[in-house]
Amino acid sequence: MNPGMDRIVILDFGSQTTHLIGRRIRERGVYAEIVSGTAPVDQWFDGDVRGIILSGSPASVYDSDAPRPDPRVYEQNVPVLGICYGLQVTAHLQGGEISRSESREYGPAPVEAVSNSPLLQGLSSRFVSWMSHGDALKRLPSGAREIAVSGHGVSAVVEIPELSFVGLQFHPEVTHTEQGGLILDNFATGVCSARRQWSVENYLETLQEDILRRVEDRPVLLLISGGVDSSVVAATLLRTLKPEQVHLMYIDTGLMRKNESVEIGAALKRLGARHLYLVDAEERFLTALAGVIDPEEKRHIIGDLFITVQEKEVSRRLTGEYLLAQGTLYTDLIESGHGTGNAAKRIKSHHNVASPLVQAKREAGLVVEPLAALYKDEVRDLGRLLGLPEEIVGRHPFPGPGLGVRILGEVTQERCVILREADALYVQALRDAGLYDEIWQAFAVLLPIRSVGVAGDRRAYGDVIALRAITSRDGMTADVYGFQPEFLRNLAASITNRIPQVGRVVYDCSGKPPATIEWE
Ligand code: XMP
């Protein structure tokens, strides 16, 4: 929370897209916060709240356990916007009639305005919206008026002036709704008169005060993974605390990408890191993985050993009371059911989550999570603001077990080198072609087979590298990236020329589902 800053509160009833509502509003400079849909008003309402949004939900208003907002939501003298279920539950509570439907209307639907509303200011009178609903409004409650209808004859925008309420049957937060961001902006800054006070720059000061209050003069330990989130936490701590207080540990499992350990170490030193522990654990990991080919077994070995190494290395360096910093994001909290009425949709699978060190620190109230109010894009902006290089801030996601799950079959030092080289050539080619930032995740995989080729006049058996490139919003689903054939042809030639062990390069054309992003 940011005292003194205008705020829109989003009540979450479990829709998949609730946190997109928050993102869209914050993108336009207004602070938005998500709370559980059923939370009593006095838990979250104060003088800074300028408007309330009721999210969608997989529930029907007729379900016996349908989530209901606190009735006082409509009595706070601030405008209320209902989206899909948020409209239906309000209409239902006001005596309107909702028709139940077994089938869902899902996909694009044209909408036509039949009356003026500040919510639709700046939009054309017909636009395409994105619908995803089963139930719909059959009879409006008394005092309500229809502002727009969908091509299927469903009430698409409805006002109940007495309650300062306006409801949408469609989802303005998804990019498929034309000008959906403008509708949310009209609500936040037009209907609610919220000021655009939110930016990562403004937030940094509040964040620093918060960290100083929590940490005081005690040391803080942060485990760096090489990814964006932990790097930005490190940069934030280094900017806020005395350099002697910040202890950064990076465990090199030998399963990292090329130059990753060196780059991260150099970037953190440039930001003033004094206590930077680079733990070279390659040998320990490769010894433990020798002869193992089962993917699940590999994951377990890597995860367990990571915890063992972490405990040992930390206890060697830090004693007495210290805090542990974590790179938890706003979406992680939402997804694990903290902020919302929504049960866990996805739990990040990372060794740190299960680590006894993290659990013990959490129980003792000694965990600091500086990014817990931020979305991923905002974390990247904060990283840039704090001076982290673009190669770290814009880096593609990388799985906790690292190359261990991208080397199919046995993980050996030699195979790590082959994959690291192929992956580095791939990433460099993407950067050279200006494609890196268009792609959500791109990486090379070393297959557990050998294939026939010719080397000079002789037949040769070479390794096979598979290339993967996907676009995605959150990693839950993914589309294959469509390269120009020329790009792939040149890249395959460069990989086979520079890495003599590789005889063949293939491109993975599978979407998710049915394939996962990683191969193991
Ligand atoms: P899948 O392969 O499940 O991957 O489609 C979805 C996203 O999660 C990443 N991933 C992991 N991240 N530990 C992690 O921290 C893991 O064990 C792990 N497995 C997959 C993957 O890279 C993709 O971004």
C-alpha cells in the first residue's frame, strides 16, 4: 500500500484474468491493488480508495458457494465497476434476473453503444469485445439502464446510477477487447477521478523506506539465481542498505548458461556488492548426476543438492540474526492464494520454495520480499532504473534445474559444454537479428541420440541439437515462434561449423499444449 496515493481496489472472485485488470490500470499510471472478493470492506477501504472493481469468476450467482462481495461495497461513495460475474452478482443482489446457461459464450463479440456513458468516451459506437461467460443478464434490476448491447442481444454495458455502479458483460482487461485499456482508464481516471500517481520511480522511495524499517541494521542474505527477479532484489538492497549489510550468494551448479556466473557477478560488483559469494559447486552436481537419465530423478537430485549446498555455504558465512530476501512477485502471491479468493493456480517450482532455510526464516518473520507489490514488467522497469544491464533485465526465463533438464540423457561436463556453446550461438543470433525481445523463451536442447552425417569423406555420428522458441504471456500456454527459414538455416550451419560434435540441428514445432516448453 502507498499511503496518500489514489488507489483502485480490485475484488477478486477467482477469474483467470484478474491480475490483468491490475496491470492494465497500473500501466496507465494509476495504482491498483487486488484483494479477496469476499474480504470485509473495513479490511481494505480507506480515504485513498477512489474506485472499486468486481472481477469475473468461474462461479455462477446460483451456486450455493458463490462468492459475494461485502454489501457495504456499494455504500462507500466511490464508483463501482463490475466485470462479467461482477455485473451479474450486483444485478442479482439488486433483484435483476440472470439466465443460467450450460454453454459458455467464448470469444470475440461485437458491441454497440445505445446510450452515452463516460466509460465509453473516446471509443467508436461499435467495437469488438472479448466475452467469456455462461450466465447473462436476462432482466435488469429496477433503476438500471442499458448502455450497450452485444451482437448476440446480451446486455453488454449496464449502469445502476443509484449505486454509482457500471457493469460490463465482457472483459476489458484482455488485449482482444478493442480499446479495453481505454475503458479501464476511463473508469479509473474519468469516472473515479483517480490521479496518475503510480510509477516505479515514485514507488522506489516508499520501497526503500519499507526495507529500512524492516531490516534496520541487520544483515540480509539473498540467493541470486541469475534470473531477473533476484537480480533486481539485489540491486534494490544495494541501493537502499549499507553495502556491508548485503550478502549475496550465487551457487554455480555447473548447469548455468555460458558466462552467466561471470556476467551476474560483474553486474553486482558494479552496483557496489561487497559480500558476493560465488560458490563453485559444479563438481558436486556433476558427480551426483553421473549415470542418471530419468528426468524426475535428475530434478530431485539437483533440488536436494541445491538445498544441501545452500545450507552449508550459508552457515559458513553468516551467523547471528539475519534476514532472508526473496524475489517473490505480486502474481506469485495472488497465485498462491494470499491476496484473493482464488486457490493456487500455479505454484512456482523452484528449490527455494521447499528449502528449510526459507521456511525457518518465514516462521521467524525474517523474510523480506521487496518485489511483492510489483508485476514482472514493473520489476524490469525497476531493474533498469537501478542500473542493471539490459542483458539481465530482459533475460528469458530459465528453469531452476538449469541445463540439467535441457540435456536429455546423462548430464556430463562435456555435454554441458556442447549445449552451452550451442545455446550461446542461438541467443547471440537472436540478438543480432533483433528478435530476442519478441520471443518469450528460446533455448537449445541436447538430444540423447546420435545421427549419421558426413565429415569430409567419412561417415560420422554426431550429436543432435533441438532449437525451441516460443511466444507466451505467462508460460502456461505457448505458441511456436515462426522464424524465417533463412535464419534457421544460417544458425544450423553456424552451430555445426563451430561445434564439431554436433552433426544435426532440428527445430521444435510443438505448441503448449500438448508439449511443455521444456523437454524434460
Ligand atoms: P513447462 O516446461 O512446464 O515450463 O511448459 C513452463 C515454464 O516454467 C519453466 N520451468 C521451470 N522453472 N523450475 C523452474 O524454476 C523448474 O523445475 C521448471 N521447469 C520448467 C520453463 O522454463 C518455462 O518458462
